Amino acid sequence: MTYADFMTQPKRRDKAATRAALLEAARLRFAQHGYDGTGVRDIAGDVGVDPALVFRYFGSKDRLYGEAVNVEVPAGLGDDGRPLAHITDALLHDVVFADWEQFDGEHPLLVMLRSSGRPAIRDQLRERICADYLQDFAGRMGGVDADLRAELVGALLLGLGVMRSLVGSPALSDATFEETRTLVARMVTALDEDRP
Amino acid sequence: MTYADFMTQPKRRDKAATRAALLEAARLRFAQHGYDGTGVRDIAGDVGVDPALVFRYFGSKDRLYGEAVNVEVPAGLGDDGRPLAHITDALLHDVVFADWEQFDGEHPLLVMLRSSGRPAIRDQLRERICADYLQDFAGRMGGVDADLRAELVGALLLGLGVMRSLVGSPALSDATFEETRTLVARMVTALDEDRP
DNA sequence: GCCATAAGTCATCGATCGATGACAATGGAT
DNA sequence: ATCCATTGTCATCGATCGATGACTTATGGC
């Protein structure tokens, strides 16, 4: 049961539904205002429920945050032989340009970026970026400095996400996926080509 | 007088020095923990002074933050005819790879990124990125989609900064400027070239 | 050495924070 | 209809937050 469903239905006591609604409201709040800028009273207020339920169902604000941002990313990555440009193109569509409506349009990694003042969140952010993406990139590249070039590609994709949702730069925010993909492909292939 | 000087010298009543020390301590705190994660008692405690002085000298925490992050960036941008690749190379050195010791090694724009949960900070961040960098980039590029390609270049540089200092990805964090500049130049020129 | 002004301290306010445990209301099983 | 486990509410705690105004101390000119 989603948050919207929860609000429209008449109030029925349903632990699972309330828990899910709290989780979804928490995602929105954390995405918009960061960890420190969000209070458990805000989240509970969005759901229309008592703040004490947050602690009953999640134990603490920290654990609620951990569960809220821990969504499986549809990586679409595998050990197939697809070239890097295909992967970045897919990621551009599925990650950067995807509308993460559960996080108010922002990717969970960007949500964590906004709360990176807390060391635990920062560590988790680095771990997920490195393990989920950078290692895969490096594996598809040749050359001695594959790791560095892989992180350059990651920096480009991450920067695109930051510009689009966090900064809100005009051209990139309005651009469509089709307009952007060819330009990104140019930059990626320029890195992937082996030069002397 | 810097914060370090202030701490080593014997305590003398000096309004300008105390103000400057508070400002420097605030920069470090805000950079490391974000706006909401930093308290005026923390900042004053770093300087070894009473928290009330913060409000006497800066009026409010908001104004202290505004003054702390408002440092002039040595853009090195002008209306000369230098090609874009030269500009991005200079920015890579002076902005991304520069050690902003007053902000604990992070660029002020990244510091603002960490506090972008607050709408006022987010607006200021967008304004500075667009006005200081993106417009200059677009002016140096030809073609119909110069704005979009300019923001792609900006996204790359911003992503590099985020990867280096906020995420702390291994390869980019350890890489030298020399190792990185040629790779970045490849990506930028791939965008700047006019293709049919 | 005295004194007025500037610099710094102290006590405290009201609000909000995360968190806890006692209590009330609900609903299904019998 | 009764009972009991589950669900949700309420009151409240201690800590911390930004902010204010009265008070104390040091400093420079005389």
C-alpha cells in the first residue's frame, strides 16, 4: 500500500500499511530536506499518525533512514560483453533520467549525497557507488588506468544527476533523454578508445 | 588572523581576530557537517569563545553561513578567445584539484551542495554555478545546443569534485592533476568538436 | 591610576529534538 | 457478547537548538 492509498482510505488499523506509508513519507522528507533537516514528527505528520509509531516500527530515526534509502537499484549490469557505451547509455536512461517518484524525483544516491555530512551515510554512499558501478565500468575498459577512467565516467553520470535534480541547471533539467544520450556517448567513447 | 594563529597566541581581546577565527571555524564545520549538522556552540567551542559572540558579530546563524561560504572564486574566466579546453583545464586545476584548506579541502560549491536541503542555499548554489561557469562555457562553444553541451561540461567538473571530496572514490582521490587533465581534455574536446 | 568604551561571559528563554513507557482503542477469535 | 493481542495515542523526559539581554572584565586614552 502506497502513501497516497493510505491517505485516501478510511483509517483502518493495518501495521504493514502504516509502516509502508511511514517509509514512503520518510523517503520524500529525507530527499527534500536531508537527514538533519527532517524530524520524525514531520514524517509522522505526513502520514497522520503519532510520532511514537516511528520508534515502535523502526527503532530509531537512524534505522528508519537506513531502511528508507536502501532500495534496490535496477542496475542492469552483468558480466555480459556489452561495451561501456551501452552501459552508460542504459544508466543515463534508468538512473539519471528516471523519475524516482518515491524520492520526489531524485535518485537515492543523490538523496544520500544531501545527507553526506554524517560519516555513516557518506561511507555507505561511497560503498554503493564503488561496488555497484565503478567496478563494473573498470571491468569493461582496457588500458592501465582503467580504474581512473572508470571513475571519470562515473563522475560524469553523477554530475549529470547532481546538475539535474540538486542544482537544477536550466538546459539539463529541460533536456530530454534523446537529446542528451548522443552527447554523453561522445564523451564516454572518447575515454574508452585506446590511444597510444 | 587565521584560526590557527588565534589559537596559539595568548588570549587578547581583538574583535577583528575573533570574528575572523569564528568565520574560519564556521567554514570547517559547515564543510564537514552541513548547515543543519553544525551548531553555533560547536563553532564557538572550536574558537574557545562564548556562543553569544556569534550572534553579536553575525546576527544569526544564517548570516554567518552566508558570509562563510561567500568566498570569491578565482575564476580566471574572461572574454578572451581561449578555447574551452583551456578553460576547463584551468578550472580542473584551480577548482577541482585545488586544496581549499579553509573548507577542509572542499570547494565552497561542494560545501553548499551538502547543505542543499535548505531552499535558500540551493538557490544560491544554482545561481553561482550558472552565472560563474555555465554561461562562460556556452559562450565558448558553437552550435545550436551550446547551452546543453556547456552544462555537460559543467556536470563533468562538478561530478569530479563530488567524487573526489564528497564520495572519496579511490582512483580519483589518489590521482594527480597531471594524470587526470589529459583524460578530461579528451572528454571535453569530444563535445566541443562540431560534428555534422 | 581612573574611567569610559569595547570585548567577552553568563544565565536563561521558548522551541524543538529523539526517544520512552504507560495508557486507550480497535478488531478478530471464541 | 467476551476476551485478549495488536495497533495507535498521550504525556513527558532530558538534551540541544538558536537567540536575547544583563552582567563582568579587559583595554586604551587621559
